[in-house]
Amino acid sequence: MAAPTLVLFRRDLRIADNPALVAAMRHGPAIALYVLDDSADGRPLGGAARWWLHQALQRLTADLARLGVPLILRKGGQNAAVASVAAAAKVSGVFWNRRYTPWGMAADTELKSWAKAAGFAAHSFAGNYLVEPWTLTTMQGQPFRVFTPFYKALMAAGDPGLPLSPPEPQRPPDSPIASDTLSDWRLLPTAPDWAGGLRAAWPGSGKERLAAFLEEAAGGYGQGRDRPDVLGTSMLSPDLAFGELSPRQVWHAAHYRAGVAPAAADGIEAFLRQLVWRDFCSGLLYHFPAIADRPFQPNFENFPWRDDSEALAVWQKGQTGYPWIDAGMRQLWETGWMHNRVRMGVASFLTKHLLLPWQAGEAWFWDTLVDADPAQNIANWQWVAGCGADAAPYFRIFNPITQGDKFDPDRAYLRRWLSSARDYTPGSAGIPPIVDHREARERALAAYAAMRGG
């Protein structure tokens, strides 16, 4: 039997449209490796994402087993684990899909150097985005800083390649390699088990969610995506974040649906625009790695953020006294997900009504979202705070009263997540509002004006 190959999984936990897996299995009997590396995203995964990862690895293990590919689990540094498994299995080469975060690129550059020095072939592939971040530039050869021109450039570049089919099954490699067990990692909460709401919120697979969305809601996505009281969004963000679906799979499935159901085409176009936003965020972190913890716009370096741990805790617990905000934060805590329209509201409230730093909100979302994605989490929080690329104007302060009235007119979302509130009036749930809306708005505008020297 030919020498085995080693395919390294990260945020690409799928067997379909996985270029690294396909190539590895063409070169020889493949062994798969997933490393639980706390430095992979610059920090450990949050609790909700760890819960999702457990389920995703269970699904991947079963899928790979059907292909005759064993999945080895190791905990610790990625490159040390690769070296250990590669030596034990006497592999001929190491295969992976490229990452574009500063932490991922640093580790993978080191991995490629090690492989070359150790005499292993190293093969990397594009498999996690529609385009790689260096592919599209402005007319001046610079990275895009504004989304709409980026979107137009990507659309002008044509469809991404068709998704790859899963490889044909192989004969498993002869020699077993030592592996952790998934239970060893204790990714699931046990004391207490707070994941009951997550289990209830995420039945089925990403493929099933994609098919249902395209069939039932995609045509009305342009309007439905703003309504948290209806099933108007795809809810594919965790599947994309962990790579259980590839963006090419989503792209081509959506285009096929638009072809057979022309009435849905406008809604599908609006949906695909959000898929392109994911690429845009990835490019921002790739080209401007400092935005991981510093504002994209330098004039925000000295913004007078407040240091108020009590106010932060009130926001985290959904006890601000503003039903729109508190309902969203309770949805997040129970399900690991929040509707995007509400995400914008709670982020605006933290950074503008409370003048607390966007980094604090970003860190809370990282810990509580099942779809926590390094690039999107950072870019989206900066966008709402006004300090990001293509950011919302600093003077745009979402009104948490009128937002609820507009986007949940029948109070269905409110009844589901904050049943004690009669409407979106501050205090209507029996919780005194933490700030007065008008006073907080004026305070925020004054802070922004002072920063701008106005």
C-alpha cells in the first residue's frame, strides 16, 4: 500500500467540496487530523462554539468513516500534533485548506517550513471562501475598504468554481494512530448543563436548513431578513463558520434555486450579498490584522469609552430595561444565536447608549455565539460602533424602541423571548431602564463630536 497522506481539518469540517481532502485521497490512503488548539483563532473557543464543535466533529467522524478515513483527535499546538502524527504514520505529505487570519497564517507558514525541512510534501488549497483575500483589489491595486465596490468586483469575476463531490471510499490505512476521544475534551457543559436551549434550537443539518430556506423563505429574504418574528433568514451562519457547508455549496444551490424559481431571484440576490459580506470581512482581517483589537479608523484610538463593569453585566444578562435589547440577549443566551437585526440593536446599545467599548461586546459574542467567526465578529462589531470599514455613520444610533415597533409589529418575538414585557416601551417588563434614551443619545453624539474635534 502507498504511504498514507495526512489531511488537516480546521474550520472546514465537511467531506464535500473539501479540496484538501480530495487531493489527499488522490495521493494515497488518507488519515485525517483535527487539533483542538486554543491559539487557532487567537484565543480559545467560547462555550457555545465548543458545544457546536462537539456536534460537528461527531458528524465529521461518521462521514469520514464511510470514506475509510480515520479521524485523529489531538489537543495542544497544531504543528506539534501534525509532526507527531506524521512521524507515527510515516505519511508522504500534509494537506490543508488555507486560513487567512493572522494567527492561522502564522501557524501555517511555520507548518509549511517544518514540512519542507522534514522532507514532507506540503499542499495547501483554497476552500473556505468564494475568493481568496488577495484576489480582488481596487483600480489602484489596494485592498477594498468599502463593501459595495468589493461586492461589484466579486460579482464581475463570475461564479466561483463548482463544489467538489465527496471522494470515493478508500481502504483504511493499515496502522492505527493514537487519538484522543471526543469526550476527553469535555466540550459539552455538564455542571450545569446549560445547553438544552441550544439542542432545541439546532435540529437537523446545515444541508437541511439550506434546502428549507431556499424552498420556503429565500424569495422573501430582502424583507424577511429584518423581521426576527418570522423565519426569514437562513440560519446557516454556524454551518459556514465551522465549514460544515462551503460558501461554494451555498452559492451554487442558491443560483440553481433562482433558475428554477425566478420569482425568488431578487430575494436570493439579497441573500448572496450577505455571503459576499463574509468574504469582505475575511479580507479586512487579512489585510489589516491590527483590527483584531484596535479600531480600523485611527481617529477612534482615543475615543472616550467608559469603564463600567456593572453596566456591561446588565447588558450581558438582558436586564437593561429596554425590551428590544433584553429579548435579543436572552435569545442569544438560550440558543447561541441572535437575529441579525437585533444584533445590530444590542451592539449599538452597548457602544452608543452605554459608551462601552466594542471589544467588550465582541468578546461576549465570541463566548456565547455558536456561529462565532473571528473575522465577522470583529468587523461587524466595529461596523456598528462606527470605527470599522464601511462603518455605519457615528451619528446613527439605533432607537431600541422604534426598532422593536418596526420589526416586530405583532410582538411575536417579544412574547417568545421576554414575555413579561407588554410592548417595547422602556421598563414595560418591570425592569427599570439603565439609561434614558434621549440623554444617552445626546451623550454619545457629544462623545463622537469631541473625538472628531467638532
